[in-house]
Amino acid sequence: MRAFKEAAGPARYDPWERADAWRYTGTFSRFNRFKGSLPGLGTATVAFAGYCVYEHFFMEDEHHGEAHH
């Protein structure tokens, strides 16, 4: 049981910890890696929403009340 407790204790020294630290900080953080993945999505979303509002309020429905064949 004593050997099991010692093995399950705190993590041992990782010699590569300092070498891998740059991957998760600064410009390589998770947020910065995915920040530019969809560069035009914001502009396209605003343009589409603007068109939908324009279509709803300003364009007339030409087929309203007519029988469809």
C-alpha cells in the first residue's frame, strides 16, 4: 500500500516541461490559435442580417393573394 501511495503522489519532474511551455502561452495560446480561423464570418453575418431586414421591410411581395398554378 505504501508503494501505491508513493506512486500516486505528486507528479515527478518533467524535463521537457520548460521546452514545451512556449506552445501554450503568448501568440500560441488556444484563443490566439483559433482567432483568425474564420476571417470573414463577422462581416458576412452583418451583411446577411442587413439584407434580411431590408427584404422584410422594404421589398414588396408581388405574389400575395394570387392563386398558384
